[in-house]
Amino acid sequence: MASQIDALDRALKVAGQSITLRKVTGTTSQTFTDVICQANVRGYSPQELVGAITQQDSKVIISPTEINSAVWPYAQFGYINDVRVPSKNRGDLVIINGQTRTVQAAVGIYVQDVLVRIEIQVR
């Protein structure tokens, strides 16, 4: 699994861009926890525009490396409800080129119970 994460990290370093993941906590007095990640950001192809995916959405692919290092926040390692994987329900945000986008959906890709990749749909 480490080799898969390392390969993704190398690819993102060469062909990715910096984004910021933002965790918003609190309701009345909000606090932000940010982590800067390398990411592959692209639009969806016409064939992928199904269900809740729209033309305004982008697909963001990141490695868990920066999240694990930053403990974004309070990263709990585990397959079920892994807080390292951004969530619409938790109000997580992604900042791309200075534009704040909301997480619509995200999935963690696991190999032998190890998080090796995160794919995020943002709007």
C-alpha cells in the first residue's frame, strides 16, 4: 500500500496543483482547520454527468499523505466513518485557485484496509 501512496504522491507532485481542504467546526463561532494538499482537479466528461453530478462540478483526487501528516483534524484511522475523507454532511470545503467549493460527495479508496486515495466531487 505504501508503494501505491508513494506513486500517487509522485504523480501529484509532477502534474497536480495545490488545493486547501478546510474543515469547519462549530455553529455559532466557527473555526477552520486547513491542510494544503497536492491534487488532480478536473471537470467531469459528458458521460460522467449522471445522478447528482453537474457541469459545474469538479473531481478532485488527493493522496492521504498530507491529511495524515496534518491530522486534519483528529484523523481517525479506520474504514467506517473515516474523518480523513471529506464529507458534505460535515460541511467540508475545498479551496481551488482561491475559489471555495463545497464537497458534494467523497469516497476513500482502500487497499487491504489502508486508505490509499481520496476522490472528491466538489461544486
